[in-house]
Amino acid sequence: MVSQIPKQTCPRPFLKWAGGKSRLISQYLPHLPKNYQSYYEPFLGGGALFFYLQPNKSVLTDINSELITTYCCVRDRVEDLIALLQEHKSKHNRDYYYSVRGKTVNNDLEQAARFIYLNKTCYNGLYRVNSQGKFNVPLGKYKNPNICPEDLLRSASLALSSSDIKQADFTAVLNFATSSEDFVFFDPPYYPISSTSYFTSYSQYSFGEKDHERLRNTCAELAIRGVKVVVCNSDCEFIKELYQEIGFKIHFIEAARSINSNTKKRGMIKELLITSY
């Protein structure tokens, strides 16, 4: 078994992502498995941990089809994607943003460019859709948004080159992870701890208590197989009880709350890092 040691020159996420884990990785490291062969991330999002670890073998999935299309285009057609983003960059203004937001595109490459453009220019990099599945985040207040980070996209493309990327519900990981040589990292939409929590609006399908219970059951099955499982979530009794029932360990992480309409409610909060070992 090969020890997975993070490379010194690691790429960073190319998307801004609400709840992204880049700033928390240093706190995660003491609790992550030291040795594994295959890495699985069923709620891909911004992929911060994947880009930090750069595992040799990975399966990256998410239920968000536009996100997965974007990752595939970054992996397979990064130069074509950069050309389209440069075009978006040259036209960017308020009217153009809302014009692009209101359009539907069917071509994968154009869809990926649209996704990244909106991500870089919308409010706080938030991904939120309405009940019809349409992106509805307003324009952010940026003087010079980094719409086309060419070097970042190229380094991400290289890191993703050997990854299997597909759209799937998180339970699909049960089809892949089967042994102690597998490591699964779950970063689900967090269980809301207040009425202003955003994370249940990730897609047109809400992620409620029954889904968190399905996730717990999936984790329990993986643990029975010997798979190394790590889950992050909000610090609340409901989540703690779910995982304590199956013997998982609870660790507390200090995280910065960066998304709240009331700036006085931003600051440090506790989150949970939950492990099967």
C-alpha cells in the first residue's frame, strides 16, 4: 500500500464554493487516514481536499450535473474552456451577467464556461437554484472578478487527469468502495442549525433529515466493509446522535462562518469532523 503524501506544489480549487474546506484542511489532517489506495468524494463541490491530497486514484461524484460537466471539461478540454472564459471576461458587466444567468445552453463546453463565469461573478460564489432547478444567485459586488484563472485551471486539469468523474447520488459510492484500501470523504449539504442556513438549497432537491439518515446508513455500510470514512457536518445534536449510534468518532473543528446576510453573525463556529476509525 502506498502512503498518500500531499505533493508540495498542489493546485487549488478553481471554483469559489460556499462551505469550501480549503481553510480547514490543516485541522483535518491529524484525523485523515495515512494510507489508502483509492479516494472517493461523493459531494465534490469545490474539491478542496482532493486538490490538496492529489490521490493517485480517485472517483469524484456529485448530484449536480452542471458541476460534473464543468469538472469534466476542465479535465479534458481546458484550453477550449479558457478561450470561452476569456470571451465572458471581455463582455462582463451587470446586464451581461443577468443575460448569461437567464440563458440555457446545451453544449457541454459552453455550459462549463457559463458555470465558472457565474461562479466567479455571483454573490459569494454561492450555488443556489430555485424549485425549477434554475440558478438564481444575484450579481456579486466585485471590481475585478478573476473570471479566467488560466494557471489555476491548467493545474486543476493536470490534477484531474487520472480521476473518474461522474454524476451520481452519494449512495453510488457503495458500488466502488469495498475495502480498507479505500478512503471516502463526505462533505454533504450541512444540516441547518438556523433558518438562514443556505446549504439545503444546493440543488432543486432539498437535503433533509431523511437524506442525512441515508448518508449515515451509507457510512455504516462502508465501515462494515473496512472502508475509511470521514464526514463533516454542522455541530448539532441530531448529527452527533446519528453517528454515535454507529460507533463513529466525533471531532470538533473551528470554522469561519463567511456567508450570512448579517455581518455581525459571521465569525468562528464549531463544526464536526466524524470518522469511522
